[in-house]
Amino acid sequence: MTRSLIQPTGAAHTRIYSFGAARGEVAVPNEDLIGPINSSDEWIRQRTGIVTRARAVKETDAIDLATDAAREAIERSGVAPADIDAVIVATISNPKQSPSVSAIVADRVGANPAAAYDVNAACAGFAYGVAQADALIRAGIAKHVVVIGAEKLSDIVDPADRSISFLLGDGAGAVVVGPSDTPGIGPTVWGSDGSKADAVGMDYTLTDFRDGVAPWPTLRQEGPTVFRWAVWEMVKVARQALEAAGVEASDLAAFVPHQANMRIIDEFAKQLKLPDTVIVGRDIETTGNTSAASIPLATHRLLEEHPELSGGLALQIGFGAGLVFGAQVVVLP
């Protein structure tokens, strides 16, 4: 007789229990960056909306930032560290190619022997991580999952690069996701367009650097290409996420897009025809663009400044290098 396999099933619904955050220790004003790019404070503010950005000191890496954010999220969630079944870290700035940031963080926060893996989806990484946590819990593979977006982008930026250097900051944001009696995470709309991978990404490979044929790899972007794609194509994705969740823009309490550029955020809100009642995350002004960390960092700040948002709906959308994107509607804890 052929035995049937046991295939687990989990909770019918999931939700985000809590947020945690960690930002680089130093606030770097525009004036500190304008020399190498031959620019001005006014130029940076007009193009990006950034006044200062958070950057970590030399001794702090992405693993440290991820650990601090995860500890806060776990503490606020009420879930014991030993009851965390999986840790997912979205990052493009792991200081080590191996081991994963997630395995180290799981150990540091007391979640051993939780499953642990990293996701490289750049600025969409946090949305990808939330989608996977939701799926793991509803499939019965895990009960509680920590999702972290963590970056130390100051390690992979050329100070003289006018396309992106003044945008980037360092930080980490984390959430604890677990089972729920009611739906708390909507369907994820995600994808990529690798045909435009050269629009934003690393300029060289590590093997080029090793072989002495290229300098240390740093992030570069084609600003106009990324701006057009983000505004016109990602608005379509945001609308798809609203439709998939069965809600309208007027149902939202908050809109938290990837903190790429203030002009993109403002145009996004305009295209979505968000009512004045929707609070828009604009953490980029003082934190900068932190890639995978930007959505949870911006949401953490919104909840700190607007506790009345708790229980409301938030549309979050990430998009970035490799033209990878992900969006979902969530219930705020």
C-alpha cells in the first residue's frame, strides 16, 4: 500500500503584530555631500526632498541594524523569541556573501533554531518578505515569522556619483507576522522586468574587483528611466493591489511607498487620487532612501507619530534594482 504524504495546513489568516526600527547613528545633512557631486543643498532638496539622511558609523553593519530592529519588533509583539519559527531578511548590503544575515540575527535575538534566509529583491525586498511570511504561516510551515528589511548602503555608494549617492541612508525595519482570526495581509502583486536591469544596480562585479579590473562595486542608476517607470508603471501595480484586496483608495488610512524620492511619492499619491484623509509616509526627508528597509522604517515612524492609524489599512509598495516590485494592503498593528 502506498502511503499518503502528510501535507500541513496553517491559519486561515495572518496579520502584522508589531514593527521595530533602527536607523544609522549619524544624521548627514546635504551640505556634507555636495562637494564631491558639485551640487547644492537646494538642488538635492528640490530633486529628492531629502534634508538629512541617517548613516551608520563604520563599526555598525547591516547585521547590527537588522538585529536592533528585530529585537524591538519581537518585544512589542508579545511573542517569545523562542516561538519565532522563521527569520527573513531582505537586504542587498550583507557585509558577508555567506552566512546569511538572517541566520546571525536569529541567533542574536534568541530565535535559534528558526529557519533563516535572506531575500535579494532590493527596494521590493520587504514586500517580498511579508508575502512569504504570510504564505509560510497559512501553509502551516511556520506560526510566527520575523521579516526584516536592512541596509547599510553607505558601504556601496560612490560619494562622487551624482545619480544616487546623495539619496542613500542606512537603517533597518522589522515586523513580526503571525496568525489572525481575520484577514490582515492582502494578496501580493509582484513581479519584475529584468530587461531593464541596467537602469539601477551595481556597476561592477566582485570578481572584477578581485581581479583588479574594476574599482569597488557601487550602486548606480539612470534617474530619468527609474523615475518614469516608478511613477507610471508602479501606480498600475498599486491599483492592482487595491483591487486584489477588495478595497479602494478611499478605504486607506495610510500609503507607504518605497522611499525612493519625494517627487515620486507625491506623484504616486496624485495618480492614485488619494483623499486628504490618507496619511502618506515621507520618511525619506530625514532618513534617506534605505532600499529594503524603507517601507518598515516609514511605517514605524507613521505609527509613532499617528497612533490613531492602528487598525487601519495601509497600502505598501516596493520597487527597485532589477526593476523588481511588490505591493500589498495590510492592517496596521
